[in-house]
Amino acid sequence: MSEIKGQLLGIILVIMVFGIVAASLTAIFNGLSSSVTSQVSKAISSFGL
């Protein structure tokens, strides 16, 4: 019984770690995307397009 509990705990911990990593990467990419969008719009407006 304790082996099953240990395996379930390990699975839950792995899922939590992957969730945290996915959430942080999503936040980072969203921030970078908005930064790139603003830089591109600045570049386009500087060329007068």
C-alpha cells in the first residue's frame, strides 16, 4: 500500500512541476511577444509605413 502511495505522490509531483514550468514559459513567451510587437510597431512607424 505504501508503494502505491509513493508512486502516486511521485506522479502528482511530476505533474505539478511540469505545470509550473509550462505556466512560467507561457508567461515569459507572452511577455516577449508583446515586447517584440511593440518594437516592430515602433520600427514600422519610424519608416512611415
